[in-house]
Amino acid sequence: MGKKTIQTSLSLATLSMAIWAANVTADPNVKFITPADGDVFNAGESVVVKYAIKPNPGGDHSHIYVNNKETGVLRRRKGKTTIDPLPAGEHSLCLKVVNKGHASIGQSTCIKVSWK
């Protein structure tokens, strides 16, 4: 194989991986039904999170994160869980699909919510 053929092959492989990664992380099959991005809650108010997940191959279940800290394991494809009241300010909620070993498969979504 010549130098130009190797470079072309590497470029195509890099492009393929970039397209695959974009499709995995932009997957609309991981979603919050409620709350919505930007919702604001009153001080002391718990929030019921409703979600729906359609895992890609290799995905087994999902984890929920509050401010980048894992707070729960979600075994069902559709369901709900409760987030206890958080301090005033903006907070991130994320759903991440994981494999049986609890490693992320790259399929996730995040929203921002606030307490006042």
C-alpha cells in the first residue's frame, strides 16, 4: 500500500468514526418527558422525572445524573423517578444509557432546570 492510500484510508476511518459518534450522542431515543429544559421549581419542591429510552445495541439500562453525580439506576425503558429538592439556582439533569457493566455507550441527553 502506498502512502497516499494509507492516508486516504485513515481519513475515511476518522470520518466514519466522527459520523458514528455524532449519531450516538445525538440520539433522540433518550429523552426527558418531564421536566422540560428550562423549567423552574419552587424551593422545597421535589420533581418527578418521567423518561423514555430506546437503547442502541449494547445498551442495557440507564443512569440518571444530577449535576454530574449519579443519583439513580433506571432499569425500565419508560418510567419515572423523583429528584429531591435542590438548592436555589440552575442544575443539570442527565440520562445516560449504559451496558451491563455500567459503562456509558455514548447515548445520553441532558437538560437544565432551576429551583428558586
